[in-house]
Amino acid sequence: MASPHSSSTAFGPSAEALRMRPNAIRALAALIGRPELISFAGGVPSPATFPRAQIAEIASRLILDEGDRVLQYASTRGNARLAGAVVDRMRRAGVAWASREGTILTSGSQQGLDLVARVLVDPGDVVFVELPSYIGGLAALWAAGAELVGFGLGSDGPDLGALEARVGETLRAGKRPRAIHTIPTFQNPSGITAGGEARANLLELARRHDLVIIEDDPYSEVYFGEEGKPPPPIAALAGARERVVYLGSFSKVLCPGLRAAWVAGDPDLCARLELAKEAADLCSSTLDHAIVAEMVDGGMVDGRLPAIREFYGERCRAMLEALERDAPEGSTWTRPTGGLFIWVTLPERVDAGARLHAAVEAGVAFVPGAPFFVDGGGSNTLRLAFSKEDPRRIAEGMATLLKIFAE
Ligand SMILES: Cc1ncc(COP(=O)(O)O)c(C=O)c1O
């Protein structure tokens, strides 16, 4: 039998390398990343929200005054000041059990997802993921050898009947159901938020089947107006040392170039995550985390939240108005109250991916929905990010795009 190492060159891939899958959106980058396009494609925060001058001032001061520390290696757990601020943030969000021992800082939530997948999942374990879901999360779980099984999302969050059925099928097939990956708030890619009851019911299902919940939550502070404020995280409903692993990030409320995020959960799990992180990168960027610590502690992140919420709220409204005006007959879309994304479902016969070239020719980029589905579905769906363009360009681009879908 061929070993995973057999190859015609010296660089034959390992079994893990063979499990890694290319990111379908990054693969489209050459097409949808052209700078001249009106882009609803990039799932990234707007550079207009980055506090450049503040970051430059703090970075310069830290380097000149504290260069011995901030240009040096740091502990794997990360900056103690930032970890303390994260624990305060978690408690403020209702997670009373948040603790320093149960927190590990990471180089972005993406690293957190990778570490959690490595530490929790054995090859062949089943992890339940949302249909659609965040591609980076799927990639981390696939790399760890998880078998990914999808469950649908309704307007109020997970379809628990479907999830229950998938768990049953998994058990009958003799496989190990291990975890649920969920993005309950302003989900990427759909913009959907699970209600309070849906969160409680998901936790109850996880308890019944002894599943870990991986709560991936980078968007919850980006809500539009008080009425858009999401329910507390699932982690707030769970007990200390229970089954929720929570991932938070500063990428969407500060900037993703400073790679600052965290995982919060059972202290024993965090000790294992620390070992995995040590093997991955020894420590996150000391400088990045020192800058973020200074900004969070100095109130510069919280102080900017109202403006960030207003900024994205206005863009979201502009996109929703365009959809109300011009969406093709028979299509539906989500009405997010936070985050960066709207999800559109076109009539079943329309293949969104097949219209991408025409859209780009006409000057507009979007992301087809199919790559966000692990079950091969979603061909008539698309993700629209309202983060990049201003309301005027949103109106212009949406008029063009919706005309293409109406044809
Ligand atoms: C749901 C979700 N989780 C995690 C991430 C990764 O964020 P970061 O690594 O910048 O913290 C993203 C980024 O878009 C995301 O949408």
C-alpha cells in the first residue's frame, strides 16, 4: 500500500498536508480582487475604521521606550495586560467564569481555530458545521482530520431538528460526534444571529450528546443600534469547565493586521492549547499585542465602537435598500443587525457562480455561496460584504449586480 509519504520528489506530502484544502475564495482573488471593481467580495473590515495615527503613536512610543520588551519573545500565553483586559471583556459579555488560566491569546482567531481543532479532534471525528459556514474554520477542522457534517440555518439560527438528525446518523454509522462549530452572532457568511432560546437549545443538545461547542465570535461587538445588540454568547449560558470553547478577536473592532485574538475555555484545555501554540509560533507578535493591550486598556477600542457601529450600519442599510428596490423576483436575503455580511438566496434555477464573470465584466465583485457549504449545496446563493464600499458605491454596484441576476 502506498504510504502518504510516497512521492516522486523528496517533498511528498504528509497525510495532514493532503487533508488541507485551498480556500475557494482566495482562489478567486485574481478575479474578484481587481482594485477597479466595486467590491462586495472581501470579507474584511474597512481600512477607513483603522485608527492609524493612534496606532503609529503607540507603536513608536513602545518601540523607543520599551523596545527591550516589545521587540523580544514573550510568553506563549501572551501579554498579561491584554489577557486581563480580555477576561474583563468576557465578564462584561456575561461570561462570569472567564479567568486568566482559562484564556490564551492567539495570533488572530484563525490561529485559535487551528489550535482548538488540533487539540480536540482526532482524524475521523465528526464536527457539525453550519450550512453555510466560515471557510477558514472549515479549513482548520479539515486539516485536523475532522469529517465535517452540515446542519442548516434558519432566520433564528441553527436548525436544531436537522442537527439532532445528523448526530443520530453519525452515531448509527459508528462514528464519534465530537463538536459543533458555530458562529452564533452576525454569522460569516450569512449575517444570521441565533436568538437567546436557540442558543440555550443548542447548548442543551450539546450536553445531551456530550459535544464541545466551538463558539466563533469575532463580530458580536459590531451591532447596529441598541436594537441590534445580540443575546449573550453561548459561553455565558454554560458553566465553568463545561463544554464551550469561545473565540474572540480584535480584528473587526480594531484592525486585523495586528493579529490579536483569544480563546477562552476550560483551563486544562487552555494548557493544551498553549503546548500546541508553542509548537506553532512560540508566541504571538509581542509588539502587536503590546499595542492592542495599550489601546484596549486605554479605552481606545471601546471608545471607537459607537462610530464603527454607525459606519457599518449605514452601509448595511444602503445594501438592504438596494435589495428591496431591485432584487429579482423570488429571491430572499438576510437582514443582519450587525457584522459585515448579507446573504442572498436567488431562485433555485439561478447559479450565482455562473454569473460571477458577467458581474466582474460589469465592474462588480461578489462571492458565490457554494464554497461555504460542506454538503455541495448553495449554488443559488451569494455573500455580499457591505464593509468596503461607501453607500453611494453600494447603491451603484447593487443596481448593476441585481440587473445581472435578474437577466
Ligand atoms: C467567523 C470568523 N472566525 C474567525 C475569523 C478570523 O479572524 P482573525 O483571525 O482575524 O481574528 C474570521 C475572519 O473573517 C471569521 O469570519
